[in-house]
Amino acid sequence: MPAPATAHRVRDVVAPLVEAAGLVLEDVEVTRAGARSVVRVVVDLDEDATGGLDLEQVAEISQSISDAIDGVDVPGTEYTLEISSPGIGRPLTERRHFTRSRGRIVTLRLTDGSTLRGRIDDVDRTVPDAVLVVTPQIPGEKGRPPVIGDPVRVPLASVRDGRVEVEMGRLAEVSDDEDDDAQDATSAGQES
């Protein structure tokens, strides 16, 4: 059962810490799990950052958030703190979500009811309302390469939301260093 009032209080406590760490607070959720509470805090990098959160950043912000929550006794019960990043499945709804997804293939649901699938090449933030620059891609049939169109400009105001698509072919492009970093992150996450 969600505890919205408690989530708002946790958000008030942790938002300044997250901002001071140069991160963005995506979401806070507090739920009951028996006699305990589970406090979930989702943080992300600033929209101009590249890559993802590393374990060091997560560890630092986790300790700060835990200390702050303990200091004001927000949940009022024993709790488990979970800190995470939004992940690939989150809906893209804000400009910074689209900016962070540059270079990825997305499916956009537009306000006119249509959809557009393509790679986000850029987000033009020099205009009053941001504009997405998207190269349309229509998947090829039975192993054929996708049909790639000319880049189009899509005003962010005409986008209802978007979803990043996992590109299986790009997984093979991961360098050995990135693969080793991902393996280290997975191992460290299992130990805590």
C-alpha cells in the first residue's frame, strides 16, 4: 500500500541532497512491507551527461540519503532503502529524458495519435519549445536491414511520450572495458 504523504516528506528531505550531488531526482516511493517500509529513490544524471550512473555515485548518494532519512525519522518505521536509476523501460516524457536518449532508437507516440520510430539524433533546445531531430527507421522484414528515412524535426509539444527500444545488434558493439564495468557493477550490486 503506497504512502503518498510519507513519499512527499522523503522527497522534501532527499531532493536537496540529490541536487547537490549533481543528479536529478526522478521519483520517490514509500511502500509498506510487513512491519517495515521500503523507500525507493530513483535518480538520474543531468540531461547533458553521457553514460549512466556508476556505483561510486550511487554509493555516495545512498549514504547521504540514508543519513538524512534517519535524521528526521521520515518513514516512522524500520525501512529498506533502494536507490536506482530509471532504466531503459521508463517512459520518455520530459525534455531531459529525450536528451539523455540521444543516439538511441525510440518509438514516439504523438498527440495526433500516430507513432514514429527512429533514432534521436539531437534535441534542439535553442528554440522556445524543444524540437527532437529524429531519423525514422522502419524495421526490415525477415533479417533485412531497416529502411532509414531523412531526419525530421518533431516539436516536443507534439509528443505524448516515447519508449527506448533495445537494439540487440548494438549489444555486440559494447567494448571490453564497458563489458568489464557492467560485470563489476552487477557483482557489486549482488554483494550489498
